[in-house]
Amino acid sequence: MKKAVLILDCGATNVKACLIAENGSVLASHSLPNNTVNDPNLSFGLIWDVDDIWEKLSVCSKKILKENSDVEVAAITVTTFGVDGAAMKKDGTVCYPAISWQCNRTGSIEKAVGKYFNAENLYQISGLQSYHFNTIYKLIWLKEYQPDVLEDMDYFVFMPSIFLYKLTGEFVTDTTMAGTSMLTDLKSRSFSKEILNAVGLDESIFPGIAEPGEQVGTLTGASAEKLGLRPGIPVFVGGHDTQFALIGSGASINQPVLSSGTWEILMVRTPAGTLKVPDWKEAITIELDALKGLVNPGLQWVASGVLEWVNRLFYADFLGIAEKYNLMIYEASAIPAGSEGVQFIPNLFEGGLFSKAGEISGLNHTTKRGHIYRACLEALSYYTRFAFEKLQHAGNYEAKQLICVGGGTKNKLWNKIRADVLGVPVLISDVKETTALGAAMSCLAGLKVYTNLEEAIQTMSNKFEIVEPNSFTAQYNELYNEFLHKFN
């Protein structure tokens, strides 16, 4: 029988199960929609129903296993989005639901963090920019508004580990998820006693910390039946999907990776020892890599979310999604580089490069919607270059190319504009399940199919379509400098 690892992947919009072979090929994948639900304890609160997610993961697992009866599952792991988790007791009882990163209840907590800790010092220790959805603010919210929960719970368990518990009956905290909490120390790769003490918490509220690829336990009989598997299969520590997408892309050290979707996240795997933590006003966030000794500096901004706005405003009369996007790209391709003076400045986030409302300038009576869409693609590419250069400066390296993964890579025009604006080749990954592949690499290293994670990355690395910059690079260089001067 063919051997494979089963990856249970919980995303914000979909949950899926994937079978990944030892050579990295995706044998099967099935997904179901995921969504937040209203918090029964708070009228405006949003939570994750972990039991519903578990049910969907089970359905996905059974489906792909039934259709691939010739595959033997050698190991299992779990990956999810960051920061979120739930207060739990040792018997698995949830004391308070998992608060979603999409919930705004912690906005006031983040604004008042100064009463606990200086925000700049918090960044220098943890490496994380302050966002209202960070784990630290959820725990402070529980402390201030639901103190009985903290007293009643045994552990605060991050999302991947909730499902690892369901698989094995064992609790664990993985480093990559802890690294999204704003409660860790970049230098020690563990929880910061200084930060925890300042907010009145103790490290004992988290299960023991472990690295991706370490074995948690084995699949229990009840969970085996639910997933359609045999009991006793080894289950390995998983973690944050961003870190697995990085290694699944095949990125080597100091090779930036752009994950392009509703948000764009530009990150790089760089040695912790060579990175000087930048000024917190630089907006760079630093997470813990899936491999010891490495960290992941990065920046993020709204991307396809901006394109969706253009879609709704200018192309609402087209019903078919594929038809609509093909037309948008076709019309924008007919517009020359520079969009004939039309400039699109999206409000990507509060602060950073753009701290004011977005705008569209350079309009005249000949302007078409294709101008605006192309200008939007160019503006987003300018910000990619801005972030690309920022990370190189912080990590003290020179990047020769950019790896690009995610849904945004389907837009060939955008890929060309990115390459021209950056002035370096853009490598488009041919792997759709990059996150699952990265999780599989970690799992297979844990099984000793590969000596270590780096060997798995090198052996299972995917192929790329290379988009080279062309003659528009010089023109875009001038436009980029004008863009920064006018709007930064």
C-alpha cells in the first residue's frame, strides 16, 4: 500500500483534510466551508464552534480515505490559523468558547494595554505588532470580564492543540502558535515570564511547549472510528498555517515568500541570530519558524480584499465569477504600464505606509474601469516592493527573487506587474496545498522518513513557474518612487 500522512487543516473560510504522499504529492483533498458563530455569552461576540469544526474535519477525512482505500495513513497532524484558542479543563471540557480573531470585543483592551505593559517593550520582547485579536488581549478580556473562566480552566489551548487533544487525549502547546500570542520571548522561543507577570498570568495556564514534528501521542479508538482510521497511528505536533505555508513553498533561508489572498503576508525564514528587532513603528511582525534557530519577520496588508471592492463597484453586472475576473484582467491588460496616470491608493491598514483614507487620482473623461483595476494591481505591487525592501533591511540580506503562493497567483497580469515593480523574478508555486505540504514535511521529519525538516523541504520542494521582469521595470521604478514620495 502507498503510505501518506493525513493533514487536518482548519482555515477561517474552509476546513479540509489532505493526504500527502512521502514524496510530497497531494493524493487527495476535500474541504467544507467554515465560519464563525455568535457567542451565546456576548451579543456581539464571534466564536469558533470547535465541535462543529471537528465534525467537518471528520467528514472530510472519511471522504478522502474512502476514495483512497489503497493508502495507508502513517501519521496525522493539524494546522490552523493563529492566535485563537479556548479555555479548557483537563477532561476536554470547554470552559469558554474559542474567541475568533474576527471578533472586535478586545478592541478596547488593546487600546488600554498601557496599564499593563509598554507597547514598544512588548514588541521588543515578543516581536509581534499589536493587533486587537492577539491572544494576549483575549486572555486579558477573560481576566477582566470572565474571571471565573480563568479560575475554572486548567489550560488555555491553541486551536491546533484542541484537535490534537481530540485525536490523542493529550495536551500540548506548539511553538509556532505560541509565537502568535504576543506572550513569548523571541530569544528563548518560549513564554515570557516578564509579559505574563505584567498581565497577571502564569505560564502554567498553557500545556507544555513542544516543537512541530514532535510526537504528541497516538490516535485513540474513538477518534479513529470518527475519522475512518485505525487506532494507534502516531500524531505529531502541528501548528500555525503561515509557518507551514512558508516551508511548504520550498523557501530556503532569506528567500521571501508572499502568500497572496484576501490578505497578503510577506514573510521570510531568517536566522534568529542575525536579525535585529526593528523599531516597532516599522510595522514588521516576527513569528517563530517551524524550525529552531529561525524566525519569520513579515508584513501584512489587505490585498484581494481591495480587488473585491473594485469587483463589486465596477463589475457587479457580471454574474459568473470566472467570467468576471477574466474580463477584469483582459481590460486591465489593454491598459499600458502606469495606468495612463491613474493612481489607486488603497487604505490597506491603519498606520504604516498609508495612514489616511484611500483615494483614486488621475481620472479624466477617457478613464475606463480597466484603468482603475490595473492601477489597483500596481498599487498593491508597490506595497509588496515596499515590504520586500523593508524585510531585507531588517534581516541584513539581499533577496534575488520572490516566491509567491496562494489564490492571488492565479492572476497572471498581477504576477507580471509584481515582477516588473520588484525588478526580480517572481516564482509561482505549482502546489495548491502549500500549507498542507509544509505540515506533511514536518510530520515526515517526525517519522524519520527524512532526517530533519530541512531535508524534507529540499527533497519535497515543488516546481515553479518563473515570471521574469521585463522592459517596464525602469518605468515602474520611477512610478514607485513617485508613489512613495506622494503618499508615504
